[in-house]
Amino acid sequence: MRQTETNYDFITLWHVVRLLAGWYLEVRSAGATWMTSSTAANASTTMGTAGQDPPLNGTHIGDRRFSWNWEAVLLCCDYLDLWPESQIEHWRRLAKTYMSSEDEGEAVLPCPLNLGQMVSLICKEETNTFGLYPKATGTETTPIPGTKQSRGESYGLGLYPRAAMFNHSCRPNVSHKPDARGRMVFTAARDISKGEECFITYFDLAAHADVHSRQKYVLEQFRFRCTCDKCIDDEARENLEGNDALPFGDF
């Protein structure tokens, strides 16, 4: 695959395979049977549908206010209707070529998901995955006042379904960083008032400093337009500066 596709596509599908491997281990540990591709249609009514029991759930542990394991993955949003059709078709081709083979009746990758479910899973991976970096994302603590600290080079990916519940802001009040065991740790970046919503940033603010760069990146990568306080403030300031530069002359 690395000879025929981009490295980004390879990493994306590799992460999806790891998600499926986690599901397989969950099923085996629960004493259930891993479904074959011929039973994939039976899972279609529950794949990503809230309010129904997802197929082959494992035993939940810990805080029962949240979903765990594969069920938590299913409940992540795929934003399928927001991605460009060309991108969806690209992922469909990748899934059909490397992860299923419905036309031949035999799956390349033993998995109970059909092609449509596989594309949905890829979309979930793309919109909910966290990059793993050596430094915190969203911290305002930098050696030089007025600058933002780069989080460094990515060394991995992780899907943290509960963490994906955070909304984004370009002026976050919560930073995040993986610990030595791969757990995502969230830390208050400043004092947070009672009742105030907690926000993280979805990307490296040091790499996308100006408002146009930030909004372009958010729209392309996360399929929404950022209207956080910082973007509104930056746009208002740019509008004022633009008005001051107009040649109105003297009245």
C-alpha cells in the first residue's frame, strides 16, 4: 500500500485496523464470537446508531455515565454528510481495495463491517482522533511572553471517545497531553469559573497563528467554521484595521 497510496492514507487505515483489532480483542475477552463478513448486514442497524445496543459489546468498567470500548467508538460522530463527496469516494475506494472485497464475496480483512460501515468508521477516525505529541496542546505557558509553544512532532495517534466530547476554541482553557501510558491527560490552562464550558484546541495554535489560517484548517480538517471568542475578536480587529486603511479622505 505504501507504494501506491500516500503515507497519510496508510496511517489512517493502519489506525482503523488497530481500532478493529481492539474490538476483536474485546469480543474475545467477553466470550463472544467474532462475526464474519457474511453477517455484516446484521450489524448495519446498530453501526453508529445511538439509542440501540451496538453489536458485540464487551463488559463495561468504571464510570457508567460514559460508553466504553467499541460502543464508545460507535457513538462518535462521523459527519458523513459534511465531508466532500470526493473525499468520501476516496475513502470508499481505500476501504474496498484494502479492507473489504464485497464484489468477490470474500473479505480481505476478516471483519463484520460492510463497506458503508467501514467508510463511516474511517470518518469517525478522521474527525475524532487525537495526535500524540511530546508537549501539551493548548497551553499558554511559553518561555517567551506573547508567543505560543509548539507541541513538537507527532509520534502516534489515539482515539479517545470521551475526550472527543470537548468543543474547540482557539483560546482554550484546558490543555491536553498523553502520559507515559498513552492516557490523555487534561489540565486547566487557567482558572476556570463555575459553570464555564471547558474548551480544548483541536490543533497546534503555534502552527496556525492568524485567524484565516486557523479557520481554513478547522474547516478542512473538522468540517465546521470556528466562531470562538478569539476568532471573533481577531476578525473584528482586522475589520477595524481595514476600515482605518480605506481612503475616505477628510469630511
